[in-house]
Amino acid sequence: MSTDTPDSTTGDAPGGDAEEAPSRAELAARVEELESQLSEVAADEGTKKMSIVATKGTLDMAYPPLILASTAAAFGYEVTVFHTFWGLDILHEERSKNLKLSSVGNPNMPVPNVVGALPGMDRVTTSMMEKRIDDNDTATIEELIETSLDMGVEFQACQMTIELMDYDEDDFYDGVTTGVGAATAIQDMADADIQLLV
């Protein structure tokens, strides 16, 4: 059994370093710093992401991405909605106020396809839906976009489609992110917990 003991006059540890131990205040500061870093990591891990691709610009198809996006944002999700092709009409300030409801090709419409194909029927079915929206005090497309933007939803406009359809970027709602390419959208989807194509 060894009888060696640390030199009590120098306070050296068995390893031989003569460094002073940190003070209680220094230890408390270090613990506080570590706790702060840990809470930041936990907060980052706790933020879920949702990525939606909106491809259609009819009145009935404009609601699903907007309702899902605003609801997810209300639950604390980080949400992006990538709008491409006719989905860009949802972000266009003027066109979004005049979205139509197709009376043909929808088996749930209250009119047969042969009647729905008559001239002016899209206008009739759109008016019927707009009246129902108004009667039920449902939010308009414009209201849902503004609410979503206020909640931090990022609406992205596909650059290729902007050029293809000859849109003017100034015609989109304020706050819309323009110039977004497919590669950016794919990376966003890859990072998301939930991916939806609407």
C-alpha cells in the first residue's frame, strides 16, 4: 500500500498541475452558459417543419394549402408553401380575387358534366361557392394569405413558372418570396417533417 500523499504546502493534485481550481462564480457562469446552449439545441430540435407544394389555382384548390399552412403555423410549425404553375395565381394579388371553380371534371359538383360544359357554367358554380363561403363567414383567400404571412408562413413563387407565365413579381402579395427554384424547394422538402403536394 502506497503512503504517497499530495504535497499539502502547494495544493498540487496528484497529476502535478499547479493550476488553481475555478472559483464558485466561474463554475456558476459556466453552468449557466451550458444550460443556455442546451435550451437552444432543445428549441431547435423541437421546431417541426412542414413543406407544401401548391400546383393548382382554382378556387376550391386554393383553400387546402392555405388552411393547412396557417393551421400548422398556429401549432408552431415552420411552414413553407412552394407555388408553381397555376398555383401562382393564389399569390397574385388581382388573380387571387377572381379564382374560378371548374364545373367540369368534379364528380361532387351538383351539376352533370354535360351541363357543366355549357358556356358560363364555371361562372355560375363559382358564384354558388362564393355565396356559400360568404354565408358561412369563411375567410377569403386574401385573408388567409395575410393571416399566414403574419404567422410566419413563407410563400415561395417558382422562378421558372414566373418566367414561363410572364408574371410580374410586383403583382404578388407583399411578403411573397420570389425567384425560388426547384432545387431550393426540394431541399426544403428534404428537411421537412411533413411534405404535402396539393
